[in-house]
Amino acid sequence: MEKKQAGRILQITYWIAAATIFIWAAWLRWRLPLDPIVDPDLWGYLLPAIHKLTGMGFTHETRNFVYPAFLYFLLGLTNDFRAIPVVQHVLGLIAGALLLLGWQRVRGFVSQSRLPANAHRWLGLFLITIYLFASEPIHFEMQIRPEGVVAFLAILNICCALQFTYWFFVRGNRRTAVLSGVATIFSALLLGSAKPTFWFAALASILPVFCVFVRRGWAIQKILLGLGAAVSIALLILPEHLLARHDAAGAFLVPTLLFAEHADIIRDQLARDLDAGAPLPYPREFLQRIRAKFESEFPKSVVASLHRYPSLGFDPEYFIYGAPDSLCATLRNAFHDDLAALGRFYRFYYMRALLHQPLRVAAKVARQITIFYFPKCGAYSLKKSQDLQREYQAGVRVMEGLRIWEMSNFAKFQPALGSLGRATLLARESYSLTQSGWVNRTLFALAKTYFAGLCIALLLAIAVSLRATLRHRLGWLAAAVLFSYAYSFAVCFEIALVNSLDVHRYMTVQVIVALFAQFLALWFILEFALEIRARQKHRFLIAPDAKDITAEASGSASGSGNEQAE
């Protein structure tokens, strides 16, 4: 009776603590200014919504349509820019709840967990506390960028994938497995459309769902899952395809990034081709001019890279957005603003560099990925304070530029002008976003141990896979740990292929995934250690009995022998 009462008190305490954490996390968000922070990428996200709301129609401005459609919905419903951070803050809190839900779901993967249920629950509560109190997720939620909703979409996708794994592989429940499978597909497409740097990870989360199609006797479930996938594609991929048809700049963006990010390899490949007289589909005189431009511009980009792109050794943005006579501007003039033809040239030389110098491209990718892991995990921002006043000042300059740009319709949209006026006032006041000392110290410890936890979890997963009893008890937990770590790796790999992880937000936007993976690894290590301890204890307890039985057997044998001798 006393145990039941103590358990009830502990459970009540847990829920009070959880409620307190969410209330405190909400206060941390709502004490800050509610007008959004903007940066130069604002036009690609906001203008489609403004154009639609001012009668021009929804346009595609190089960015995928999902986040601009989200802004259009909020602004059309509220006519107030402050609705954007408010809703993103709410989604951030929901992301914390989903993080806790995912943590609890994985417990169902372990049969007869040796870690007490209360210890597991409180460890999960500590996990969400770190996430909800960290300053970087709050900072993202204040911005007009898809990073403000990525944490919610990423953990939603992970939770759906875990739910499918549980109901399909562990429990074999057909109805719930199909529902969670459709949810996994939809959430993956939604995440990839909102933030393209998550496409590899999102698509990887779908792979287990295809196991339904090879399961015997699931004919109806296969049809339902196929229909769900078709509807998801129709809602998310088809509109993007239709809108992007008329956006030449959008189709031109990825080839430009590939060309600029691999400019050092492409420069050397171009020089090799010209020196060797290789047959090429472009005039030799034209390529000689591009080579000369490379030689004159590259040293300037090296100087510009000292602070922004130290791992590359040059600044790719200098080639794209530099002086009016920069490399990409020169090429654009040479192709007479034919973006399709210029895009083909960029893709041609990227592919040529990839085919002829694959080791250098692979080295670039590997070097970029290591930025995330060494010397500490890049997902964790260790800034103690962020100057919001300076960010509002920069945002005012961006919005002023949109206001005087007649084609933007910014000046015709009254809520935009209202936000500009409030941002101007905020730019005159001192605002900062601080991170508590204990949160900063915890994140520092997690950042330093992230890769070590990955290595230990990988070794233990191999050990679990080799023993049938361990595989039965801890196999699915090991799979969940490796899946969570692989999720961040897939994001980093995609960025490393196309861009650079020197852009810090590409790493810090993964904080919710990194935290989930690291805490799962900690739990996995504890479960493994407790399992080994229990096995050793079991051997110790049965060892004396085995010796006694052996002694008795030998004694009986000698006794009977003596009797026969007599």
C-alpha cells in the first residue's frame, strides 16, 4: 500500500514538474519581442505570401512553396507579422512534447527494461528541459525562416517513423501500422519541402515503410498505404513542381551552389582540360577567358573566406554575390542572362570535376562532415548571449530595401509596414537573448561527448547483434539509437555535397535530433551495462549450487565404489 502511495506521489510530482517546465519555456519565449527577425533571404520566403495577399498571385521565389504558404496562411488569417513568431513558438513547445512522446515510445521497444520506469521518465524530462531552455531554438522561432519550424517537423517525422516501427515490426498491428506509415510519408515530404537540406534524412525515414509492400497477406494495407502516399505527393510535391516551372532562378540555384562550392576543384579541372586540349562542348577561347577570371578572382575569395568559410579556404559567396564583375556575374553576362544555359554549364563542369577528381570531391565532403563532429558537435550553440538589437537593425535595412523595390509589393501591404515601424523602434532599444549558465554547461558537455557516445553505441550495437538473447531484448533500442544518429549524418552529408557546414545554422538547426540521439545512446549504454551486471550476478548466484551438485555427485560415486569393493 505504501509503495502504491509513493508511486502515485512520484507520478504527480513528475507531471507537476513537466507542466512547470513547459510554462517556464513559454515564458522564456513570450518575454521577448514578438516582431520577427528578418535577414536578406526574406524576399524568397515572404514575397510569395505578399504577392498573393496584394492580388498578384502566389509566386515561386527560388524557395520551396511550403514555408511561404505557411506565411501566407498566417498573414491572411491575422494580418499581423507578430503571428509568425507566436505560432512558431507554439510549434517549438509542441516539438518539446513530441520529443517526450518519442522518448516514451522507444521504451516500448525494450522488453523488460532494466532501467526503472521512473528513472526513464525523469531522464526524458531532463532531455526536453535542455531543448526547451536552449536559446538557439528560441532564436530560430523568432525568425522568418523555415528553421523556425524545422525542429517541429523533424521530431514529428522521427516520432512517426518510430510509431510505424513499433506497430509494424514490434507489435504487428495492421491498422495502426498503416496510419503511422502514411503519417511518416507525409511528415517526411513536408519536412523535405520546408527545408531541402533535410531531404536525405526525410527520405531515409520512409525506407522502413516500404517493408509493408513485401509483407504477405497485407493486400488492403498495401492499397491504403499506396493511396496515402499518392495523396501526400499530390498535396506537397505536385504544387511545388507546378509553381517551380516558371521560376528559372529557382532551378538555377542548386547548379550555382555546386559550381561555387567546388570552385577550387573546378578551376583546376578547367586548367587541366585546356592544357591537355580535351574535347569540350564550349569554345576554347571562351574557356580561356573563364580560366583567366578564375585566376584573378580566386585570391580575392580566399581573403574573403577567413571568417565565413575557413574549411573551404575560399568564399563561394564572393563568386556569387561579390563585385559586379565577379566570376558568376561575368559568366551570367557571357551567357546573356540565359539561366538555363548557364545552369547547364555549371552542372557540366561540376560533373566533370566529380568524374575526373572524385577523391578531391570526396575529401571535401568528408572534411565538411567532420565540422559537425569535431572537436565538438556543431548542433549545440554555446553562445551565452545573442544581440537582438543588432539583428533588428539589420532587419530594418532589409525591409527598407523591399519597401522601395516596386516589384515586391511590400509597401502596398499594410501589415508589412506596421512590422517595419515596430522593428525600427526595437532597433533603438537594447535586447538580447541569453542562455542560462547550467544550460550552456550541459550543452558543452553534450557537444564534447557526442562523437564518443556515437562510437560506444555503435560498438554496443554490434555486440547486441551477435548475441541472440541481447538482440531479443535490446535490438530495437539499438536500431532506434543508430537511426537517430544516422538522421543527423544524412543531413550533414547532403549539406556537404551541395553547400558547406561552415554556415553555422545548418548545424544548430539539428539540435533536437542531436539531443534525442545522444539521450537514446545514454539509455542504451545504461541498459547494456545493467544487462551485463545482471548476467554476472546470475552466474555468481548459481555457481555455488553447481559446485555442491558436482561434489555430491563425486561423493556418491566414490561411496558406491567403496561399497562394491567391500
